[in-house]
Amino acid sequence: MSKAHHGNGSAERKAAALLAATTLALASVSSAAASGPAEVTFLGSPSSAESIAVGETLYAEHCAACHGENREGQPDWRRRLDTGRMPAPPQDGTGHSFTHSDAHLFAMTKLGIEAVVPGYESDMPAFEGILEDAEIIAILSFVKANWPEERRAYQASLPGMDAGRPGE
Amino acid sequence: MTDFTGFRFNRRALLRGAIGASIMAMAPQLRAATPAGYRALAFSGGGAVAAGDSFLTSEDGGATWRQGARPGASPVALAAHPERSGRLIVALEGGGVAVSDNRGETLILGGRGLPAAEISALATAARLPDTLYAAIPGDGLWRSEDAGESWEFVMDRPFIAGEERDVLSLASVDLASGMGGIWLYGGSTAGLQRVPDCFCRWQDVQPEHALDALVEGAEAPEPRPLPAGEPVRALISSAAAPSRLWAALPSGIWISADAGLTWETANAIAATALAGDPTNPDTLIAASPDGLFHSRDAGRSWTASTIL
């Protein structure tokens, strides 16, 4: 069990390391506006109200078509499509996004689900080249800001969530 | 006049009877091979249970069995948890679930919310004794969080080689998924996959540092999966050593010591059900068309069990 923890933690530390500069830059921009709608962090850095607002706009442009205007996911999202792929799950805390660490959420959004589950086929595209790293972080911060508090607390307790924090 | 002869005769007869009874008591009990038709197994309440047209119970790790209760409906799958002594969850032929708190003596129907279809696989969650998983062919995976009383749909079937596959066997494996929970392994009609118990996606068993390898471009450990395309009829994980798995395929019983990344064949028994003693990973039982078997060396060798 602990080995699996270490394995994932190590993986997420590496993914997080790729983002460290971006995240720190975002954090420095957000430092003047630390009073967001919720206590939201991403990869250990606080998400500002501005970045969450930017994330809301970007979510509507890039994510809502599949994940739903209100992040409710596609209908009957637990049942496989005729293509064999799974529908887009909710992002409002009723799905399973909160069971993924920040590093995994970032990697799946930027590089596609296959970055985390090798060989897995998904309708979700990789957003590398479409969205900047900071934009992906803004979207994910917006999503996290609208999870119920207990979902954020659950995600914060995941083994990979302590990876990538400054000073660690 | 008192007939002492008769008395002497009776006393001799009594003496002979006593000696005979002593010899009988010292003689081994009559034993027979276990009959075929027992298709569900579990360890519960410190003993083992086999279910077919009747329940059999064993108090010696499956070496010998005794007749137990004869249920009204025929069980097709059993599940138990070491923290719920004596409790059996029973999937019934034709559909539905029943719960017994006395190893099958009495059954109480549950299964609210389940479709009217027969369950093909049943398992308890390793860390949550009242949480159960059931697979239904042509449908998917269902979960109960109240020991079988009510159920909800949680996940579709695995998608292997371009098709959805029915799950024939389930094992909750007490190893961290990295997503705040553990893994649920599913043996399907065409191989093995697993899903985190948050039910985000079925996936092949990957090396635990697969993402490290992707990031670094390093070589990941080489998986050695079960034979492609074979149905996984039974699948168990050791409660005492969760990385150890056993799978029953038509080609025999296979063993993994690394949570299903690599497998090796252990025995040619064509088992249809397996169960492991939660306190001792070396003690296993198997059901096959030839009867019941038991192993005391973690599945390497098997001995035909007997019924008393």
C-alpha cells in the first residue's frame, strides 16, 4: 500500500515539477487578491479570485460543451457510449474529479487521459497547444472552487497532493 | 431363582459392545469425495462455506466438509468479510441478493434497486465490511453500502479488445489507488482489468510507477498478463497480503505476487470458484467440476477435499 503511495507521489512530484514556474508565477499575480470565493489552491499555491474568474470564462469556451454548462456532465455518464468510450463526467463534485490530485488533473487536461492511464482511449482531447499552462490551472481552479467543501477536503488529503508545494 | 447365566451373557455383550464402540470411535470417519455442483465459496466466521444446491461448511480450512442448510434458492456467488463474522452475502440463481448472519442457515432477501438479472460476480470491499460490489452481465457494476439491502449503479463494464466484456469475478484489493481509495479488480470474459473504487475508469494493470516512466522516458517494468482472451472465472486477493492474487481460468489456477502485473500458472485445476482464508494466505479452497479442493501452500498444490 505504501509502495503505491510512493509510486503515485513520485509521479505527481515529477508532473508538478514541470509546472512549478507557472504555478509560482500565478501565485505571485494572485497574492494581491487572496480573497477568492473559496479557499482554493492548485499545486499548493492559492488560486486568486481573478484566475478563478478567468477559469470560468475559459471553462465555458473549452469544457462546457462536454462537461455541461453547470459542470453536470453528460447524461448517464456512468454508462459507456456506443463508441466504447465513457461520457464526460460531472465536474461539480458529483463525479470523480475530486479523487484525482492536482498534478493528475493538470496532466490529464494538458496531455490527455493517457498521460495518467496509459493506453486509455477517451473523447477528451489534450489541450496542449490550445491552452497555456496558466489557463489550464485557472480552469481547474474554477472547477475546484465550485466543488462542495467536503470534496475539496477529500482531494486535499490525497497522497499526491503534497507534491510540488514550494519548499517541499 | 435368579438367572445368572443370562446376567453373565448380558454383561459380556455389554463389554463387547463397549469395546466395539471404542474401536469404532478410534476408526477414521467415513469420508467421500465432495460432489460437483458447488459453485460459490467463502470464508466466514472462522470457517469455510461452499454453496450449491445446499451449503457445506468446513472448520478445517476446506479439507473436510459437512452438510449445512439447504436454501430455497440456489446461490451462484458468495461474499464475506472478516470483520463480519458469520455473515454471508449470497447472490441467487435467477437474480437477487440475500444476506445471512449465520453462514447460510437463514437468508434474508435484500437487493433493492438491483435489476432483475442474475449476478455474475460478488465481492465485499476490503476496507469497508458493509460495502459490496456486484457485476451483472450486459449491464455493469453495482454497489451497496448497507450490506446488500440497497444498491446503486456505479460503473459500466470493462472495454477490452474493442468490446464491452461481462465481469465474471471481482476482488477488492487493499492497495492504494492513489485516488483516496483502493482497487477493485474485475475478471472478465476476456481478461483482467481494474478500476479505482472512485469508479473513474476501468484500466489494465500498470506498473505502479508507469507515470514516472512516461515522464522520464524510462523503461517501465514488463507486465506478464494472464493469457489473452481467456475468461477469468474466479479472482481473489489475500486479505493478509493484498498484493497476492489468484485467478481461475480454463487453463488452470494462476498466481500473481505483484498485484496482477505479472502472472504465473500454478496448477491445471479448472476451478470455477476460489476463496482464501483471510488470516492465512497459504490456505485456499477451490470448486471445480470434479468437486472441492484445498491448498496449504498458496495454491501451488491442491488436494481433493472430502465430505463427512
